Amino acid sequence: MPFLYNGASTTHMPDVDINYGVVDRIQLTFENAWLRVKDGVDAAKEGLGQDQFGVKWRFYDDKQAAFAISIFPQVSVNNPNQSVRRGITPPEASFLMPVEFSKKLGPIDVNWEVGYDAVHLGPDGWIAGLVAGHDISKKLELDAEFYGIQTFNNSNNQQTLGL
């Protein structure tokens, strides 16, 4: 997964995202990636990213209206490696608490989330995202996503558009 910025890039190669349904409405998740970070003319740096652990709980699910609400608390922590020192990962741990909404509108699935990002020893912020998609077949789904993050002190502001 490449993320391209003005004069910089971060690539997740590979990105591991493991999800496991414990019961009907609870899912455990783990994510991490091997990162390649290129900033300006400096040589690219590689290293292990932050571990991200989460629990998604769909506490409201109206199958008749095709509408659901969930919370998805996640914690991100650094591994005991040199990625922070080399500028690959941020030095702080964080706790993200999004609320997610999903609705089926005819053949289109719409998912929206908004959440608070509490960062230990760093600026707190928020996230927001919208994904709309359609199942092309049982094995293929086409999605479009707009996603934004911002710190409350405006030191970091990023919007992403993806397919």
C-alpha cells in the first residue's frame, strides 16, 4: 500500500491485517506492516511499523433497515526496535476511538466513521472517513474511500482518496 505525499512517500510492504470474529457482533483485529519511508532526497528507510490492536463491537444491527452502528477502539504501540530512532514510526503510543455507521442503499454499501485519537506525549486529534462500495461478484468488491485525519493543534492534517 503506497501513500504518496508532496516530496515524500510511505509504503506498507507487506501490510498484515488479521481479523477474527469472536462472536456474532465482536471482532478482534491486529495490524502491522513493514514500512519503507522516503522523505525528500534522503535515502529510503525501512523498518517495522507500530502494532495496532483493536476490538470492534457492533452494538446495534437492524437487519430489516440494513443499518448498523459499532465502536472500534484501537491501540497503537511501538515494537522494541529502532524504527522510532530512525524516524520510521512516531515515538508515541495512541488510542483511537471511532464510532462507525453502515447502511445499505440499494446495491451500494455506505460506511462512515468519526473518532477521537488520543496520543500519549503528542497532539490529540480526530479521524473521519466515508466509504461507498458495490459487490461486483462474491469475490470482488469495488470501493471508493475518502479519509481524513487532523490534530487539534493543526500540526498534522491529511486527507486520502482511495479506490
